[in-house]
Amino acid sequence: MYQKRFAETDMPDITSLEQLRGMEGHRMRAFYKILAQRHGIGRFRRNYHPDQWHAQDPVNLALSAANTCLYGIVHAALLALGLSPAMGFVHAGTQHAFVYDIADLYKTEITLPLAFALHQSDNPEQEARRRFREDLRLLRLLPRIIQDVQTLLTPRQQDAAEPSERRDVELVHLWDPKAGVLPAGTNYAAGTP
């Protein structure tokens, strides 16, 4: 996931997760600064305080609303692939860790520019949700999420000469630790006909 974010950077294999998180923090702060300058906003700081929701500035309100929309779509994509939304790699300790991991791949392209564009909005939450929904068809986000998740979870071949064989799964199957692969669409609850 970090390689996808830092594609232009040559990172050594020994880079720790803490170092990667620090690099991501720097990248996001730099992006906030660029967007703030582009929209003529003074200093911007990301604040998310649910207990003081209406005291937040329009950009933070719009960003929270747009991110919530993005999380919903990523959540649906992960469930459609049969993946656990809690299976986080970068984020941990929450039922939506993997949702946040994947959503972070799209924020600089989708939700951040949208939120900063609404810095003068009287109703930034509503407008962020509406614009996100309008742009969704143009972004073709759901197929991108599916493809990106499949690519991220497909193991690479150790031998570079051997091409990576990636298979897109069209049928969904269930997996049981004792029985192995089971066909989907069957109720396996005890006592059902």
C-alpha cells in the first residue's frame, strides 16, 4: 500500500512501518499545504472532533462527510470480495481497519480536493456528499477499488523471470477451516433444510 502511495520514491526494503507512517504524515501535511495555498486558505490543520462537530471549519466538515462516503464504498467493495473490513495492515484496532487502509489510497485524489473546494460553503457536509455522489460515476471508483485490492493481495512471484499469474475471481466461495472451500449461496446454519 505504501509502494502505491510512494511510487516515485525508491524506498529501501528495510524501511520500518513507523518510518512509512512518518513519510505518509509528511506527504499528507504537504498536500494540505498545497491545497490550502491553492484555495487561499490560511493555515489548515485536520481536526476531527465528533463531540465538537459544529465548531469545525468548513474544510474539516466537508472532509469528514466525503471520507464517510468513501469509507462506505470501500467497505462495500471489501465485503463484495469476501474480505474482512477489520483485516488492517496499516491501521489496526478497529473493525474498519482495512477500509481505512484502502480508502487512504484515494483521499488525495478524491476527498481532499473536494473538501478544500468547499471551504466557503454554507453547508459543506451536504454539498460534499452531493458532489461526491455526482462525481462517483465519472470516477468509476468501485471497479478501481476492486482491481487495486486484488492487485495488493496477489502475491508476487519470487523469480522475476516468471510472470506473475493473477486471476480475477468471478465466483465467490466460502472457506471453512475444517471443510475447506464451500460453495456460496448455501445456508450452512445448523438445523436448516
